[in-house]
Amino acid sequence: MAEVVYMPKLSDTMTEGVVAEWTKKVGDKVKSGEVLAEIETDKATMEFESFFDGTLLHIGVEKGQAAPVNSILAIIGNEGEDISALISGAAPKVETVAETTKTSVDAVVEAPKTESAPAPSSVAPVKNPAPAPILSNGERVFASPLAKKLAEEKGIDIHAVAGTGESGRIIKRDVDHYVPYNAPIQNISSIPSGQESYHDETVSQMRKTIARRLAESKFTAPHFYLTLEIDMDSAIASRNAMNKLDGVKVSFNDMVVKAVAMALAKHPNVNSSWLGDVIRRNQHVHIGVAVAVEDGLLVPVVRFANTKGLSQIGSEVKEYAQKAKDKKLQPSDWEGNTFTISNLGMFGIEEFTAIINPPDSCILAVGGIKQVPVVKNGQVVPGNIMKVTLSCDHRVVDGATGASFLQTFKGYMENPVTMLV
């Protein structure tokens, strides 16, 4: 009997998926556990494994096309079987949908990001680094099956392709963008003066979701902003002292996360969410830390941050940042935030405002530390100042509430020893 494979829901915010690549074609034999397709979600591109044995009888979503969650992705059954009734729009079976959704944990493994093919452009892709020598000792070349197949079809020596995947793994986009080392290339500087040139880049599912969620936040939550300067002299001295200890490496961002978490424990009205008919006052503190990745922004969550030490917070944030860049974050890593921090200080940004990350009612934008003249004890002396801006949802947080939270946060940052007691 033919079985319908539905577009799975691979993340909590996913409403549709894009088929980045089919690894099987109609008529191919399929075994349970084999990769059937690569699905681009709003978070990453993932290899989707079949959980049926049989023949691929129908493809419901062509490569590059988007389809809503629970729409027909494919049909697998016996060769020659009549599937016209299923194609005509048979309603999804509850058990099949549940089984499909289950694959987000049991039958889906993350795959390197498959990039949509760019529109024609007069600007050539960047040339690959010098080709790696062919290994004569029989050592395995690390490449995805799809990359190997594509390289074979294009007549490309897989040994000559530089890998950009995890640990140098060769993935599909490396083969797509491969240019022989000695091939002439064109870059922007070589385009004749006065000649217009551009290329249209397909919007990824992640970028679509970022656009939708932040637009909803900006235009539905009445934002207001509170900016505060913090004297960082004591924080700098404390950090230097802590980092002299063996095995300890604390960043200013770790101190910010800890100070925010402790301040939230004292100001539960800020650690809240607008849910329409109710305001949820969270009694736990889960801090979302914004991490920039190639296709946009992910926000992994440090859970119960107010109960953790600076070193533990630092280790978790580093681990999450690496997992985000490697596209290995799981839904449990980015769900459940009660407050979010966005730090651009490492890029030299002194001050900015951030859009609230739903369902939070506030987000803290952290700028860089800048040495400026300050007045202390009636004297103008060098000082180190960091500016932070709190974006608040006025439906939940009033001005005085937000200001009180910032004062508590400022107290922790200007006297870091109080975070250790």
C-alpha cells in the first residue's frame, strides 16, 4: 500500500519548507533510513530520511519550491501502484502526520547548508584555494554523498575541491562553486567602469522567518527604549584578575549575561511575556544570546542563568556559538528564552537599539567599551564607559519598571564582586 510522506515540521517556528535537493527521483528504490531529500527550514538545511521501504512513485514538491508543513512531499509504494486518489488531495492521516513530525528527532540529521543557485551574474564566484593533492595513501576524502555524486556528474576531481563544511567536509555548494585553480576568473574590480552588474539572491527560509517574526514584533509590540551608561573600570579589573586563574577565561559578555540574569530575578515584571489575555511572569531565568550566522541570526538559550557561574555561562555560550555556526543547534537549544541579549560591542558599535525577540518583553542591546574622560571626585580622569539600551514592550513593562531593572543591572556590572555572593 502506498504511503504519503508529508512536509515535516522541523522547528517550532517552521510553517513551510523548501526542497533544496532531491537525492532520489521517481522510479528509484527507497529504503527506510535513506536520505530522501534536503529540506531548507527557517533554521537550517536538514537531510530528510525516508521511514518507508518501496519505490518513489511521486514527488509533490519540486527542487527549489516551497510547500506548507503537512502538504504532500512524496509518495512511496509498490512499483506500478495506482496513487491517483492520494495525489488528488487525500487528507493527511493523523498518525502519519505525527510520524512525520517525529522525524525532527528520530530520522532527521543536520546537513550542510544547500545554497540556492544564484541568478546569472557578470560577477564570477570567488576562486577556490589551491587544490589539495590527491592522496596516495588511500586516506578517505571527507565529502557528502551528494557532493561526490555531483562532482562525478560534472567531471570534477573531488580531491581538488576545497571543503567549507564542518572539519573541512566537502559539501554541495563547494562543488557548485568550484573553479579550477588555473582558470581565469573575474572579480568586481575587473568589471569595466560604468557597467552595471548585480545578481538576485534567493531568500532563505531562515531570512524569511527573521523578517516575519521581527516585523510582527516591531509593528505589534509598542517599543520604547532606555539607554544607560555603565562605568566599566571595576568590571575590567575584576575580569583581569579572574582570567589570571588557571583554566579560567571570562569575557565581558559572560559578565553581562550573569548580571542580567541576577537583575531579572529581582525584577520578574521584566522577565515576562505578553500572551494576549494574560501576562506570563516567568519565575525561571532563561537568557537568549543572539549569535550571528551566515544566513541570519540564531538565539541559543542559557537556562537558569542566574544560578550559574561566570565560567559555566562562558562555556555554554561558546559551545552554542560553535554549534550555531556548524548548523548543529537543536530546537531545545533555541527555545524557551525569557529575555534576550544582543551584543555588538566586539564590532566596535558604541550604541544601538534592538527589536524585541518574541515572546520576550525586553531585549538588551550592548555596545562596546570606550575610554572617555569622566568626572570622579571633582576631577576629570580617564574612564571606561559601556552603553546599553533596553528595548521594552510597553504592554508589559512601563518606563519606571525598565529603569529600575537597568539600575540593578548597572549595580552588578559596576561592582562585579556582588555577583559572586
